[in-house]
Amino acid sequence: MVYIVDEGSELDMPLEKLWEYLPSESHKHSAKVISREVQGNVITLTSERDVNGKTVRSKMRLTLYPPLGVAQEHLEGPTAGSKVFSYYTRKGNKTTITVVGDYKMAGANDEDTRNAVMQMLGWSFDEDVANIKSMK
């Protein structure tokens, strides 16, 4: 397990609007969604994404705790066993994001895991920024 803290990212969206966005269909990423099950504040998501020319399937359970944050449990795929919490802080008309988690990555050492996770968090943030801009 690699413990990672990523803090300081900021979205140009008030906290209340972020909570409208997170469970919505507008909150999409480049991964192809295979299935999406919603039960109350829990979303179980199975998706596929291209990683270095290979299709990688993942399954995760997201538990929403508005307005505090989102817990992620990685159930299947290369990061299975990872547990992460993203929490949100109001900053006027913006929202800051902090991600804290214990990450596992099959077949990777700690440094490679840290680099891959930070790259994944960057992609996810960039996709959210683009989605939010398109909503305005």
C-alpha cells in the first residue's frame, strides 16, 4: 500500500453546485462505463479505459457523503484493494479538493504506484475542469 495525499486542487464551482455535478450524468470521464448501479448514496461503477494501448476494466464503489466528500473502494482491476477519500472545502465560489488514500497497484512498486496514481488524479481533475466549463 502506498499512502498518498494530494491537496490544493481547486474547482471553479461553489460547493453546492459540485454536489449537483458529482452524482449527475455530466460527471463523466474518458472511461467507458459498462455498468452504473445507484443505491441511495452509493454508486457502483464498472468501467473500461485505455491504458498504454490496453483495455483495463475496473470496478469501484463510491459512497457520497455530501457536503463532506466521497469514499472510494476499488473492488476490481489493477488498483483493487485501494481505499480513498476525497474531501471538499468551500472557498467562496470555488471548491478545493483533497484526496487521501491507501493505493495498491498490481505488479507495481511504491514509486511506480505513486506516479501512476498522481497521473490518474491529474487526468480526472482535468476532465472535471473541462466538464464544468462545458456546463457554464
